[in-house]
Amino acid sequence: MSTQCQIQEFLDWSASQGVHVNIQLDEVKGNNFSFVEKLFPVDEEEYYIEHGDPVEIKIKYVLYHCLMEIWYSYNKPDKCHRTSVFNKVMRGKRECWSGCDTASQELLSPFGFSGSPVEYFSKFDKKHFDAVGI
């Protein structure tokens, strides 16, 4: 599947969940992270994440992390975004970060998981993403 088709699949999924955004491949491949601004309001990001609709925010977090997997494939092909997110959440659990106390290593482990990026990142709670940040 082409990368553009994969992005469209992610966008179709988010639209089916009620979150509509328009993001192009060149936005995901670049180093300016312009796609993030389409998901989270730049000037009010912290307020939005704390006070916005938690369901919408979780969908946007999942979409963000799916798109970051593509970004990593172009910009840091030697690294794995899933592993990075997993390790941050597990570190948060060890260090008692707010929101990471319920994280399950068995449930969230990326090792051996063969599902789609949407399926993988949907396993995380919004509070896990809140703790890890954008």
C-alpha cells in the first residue's frame, strides 16, 4: 500500500469517528510538523488537551501517532515510533507519572503486534497520551 493510501486510510478512519482533517503526504514527510497544527490548536494546545472533548482528542492522538509512524519512516528509518511511545508510557508508569498508572506492558507492547497502526494506538488511553505529550 502506498504511503498516500495509508494516510488516506488513517484520515478515513478518523472521519468515520467524526474527526475530519485534511493532511497531505508532503506535510507528514517534512520536518516542520505542519500536520500537528491541523490536529491540535497551536496557541491553545495545552488548554485544548485539558478541556476539549476527550473522545475527539483521543481520536486525534491516535491519528497523530499513526502519522508519526510515517514521519519516522522518512526521517528516522532506524527508529520505531511505536517502541518510543511504549517506552515513554512504561517509563511514566515506573516513575509514577500522572495518567500512566494503569498502563499494561502486556496490552501495550508493540513487540509481536501485527495489527494496523490505528489498532495499536487505539489500545492506549487518552491519559497515557496526555502523559507522553505531543
